Amino acid sequence: MKQNIFYTVIILLFLSCIKEKYDSIPHGYYTVEYTNMAWGYQYNGWIIDADGNVMSFNLPTSNWNGTDSLGFISETDLLNNIAMCDTSIEKVTERKLYLNNKLIQGAAMGTLTEKKNTSNDAGSTKYSCYYYDIEMDAFKKVLLNVEGDWSYHNESTEAKKITTWMKKIN
């Protein structure tokens, strides 16, 4: 009996350490945005929230919040955008979210390649994540990859890993 209680306590301690490990990494947000103005205005995509919910949007209202001129957006504005999403696509596991959140800081340090004109009238698909800046108390949008009329990408290894993961969603 004492042995069972001992093992139960050990397991609970282990599980609480894992939760603490997940919570020690700032929660990231991720977006895929498709924009095209060639044959009428199109704007759609999806957002992954801090809980791993992948939510889609299609032509959100004029209340959609963008980043400021420096690329920052408040968490409140991000959450308002998520509230305007209309469909739940899937749920990302806590582990996958944690592993990719760990990569965001490195991706934020990456540099972008030169833009190349690769198509016409194809629009633009942008893969981004958001890095929490403590000093600004806001999230900085980090561009990972752009495909379409103009193509370029973030050269950091972390950005490439996050982009590969994001392309597997949906």
C-alpha cells in the first residue's frame, strides 16, 4: 500500500514538472494568410492560438487588427482576431505547440532572403509566428515564409522548421 502511494506521488510530481516546463516557454501564435487582389479581394487563412486551436478566417470584418508600423500587436488584438475566426480546423497537441514555441526566438533573429518574382496574379501566402517581447508587452510578428507572386523566406533554421510544421496543418 505504501509503495503504491509512493509511486503515485512520484508520478504526480513528474507530471507537474512537465506542465511547468510547457508553461515556462512563452505561448506563441501562428498565422497563415492568403491575400489576392487580382480577381477581386481575397483574404483568408488560419491562426493557431495559445491552446493549439487552429481557427480559420475568410474575409474578416473591418475590425481585424494588424500589426503596428514596427510589426507589434497586443495580445488583446490577437485574441480579438481569433474571436473573428469562423471555423475550427483542428487541434495541435501541447507537445507540438511547445516544441515550435521554443523555436520562435531563433526565428525572430533570422534574416529574409531577397524577394523573387515567381508568379503573376497568384496572390501571396504568408507564414508567420509571433514572438512575445517583454519590454513592449506585445507580440512581434515574425515572417517565416512567403509564396506567390513574390517569394522569399526567413533563413534561420528555426523558421524553416516552423514553416515545415505549419505546412502540414490542414
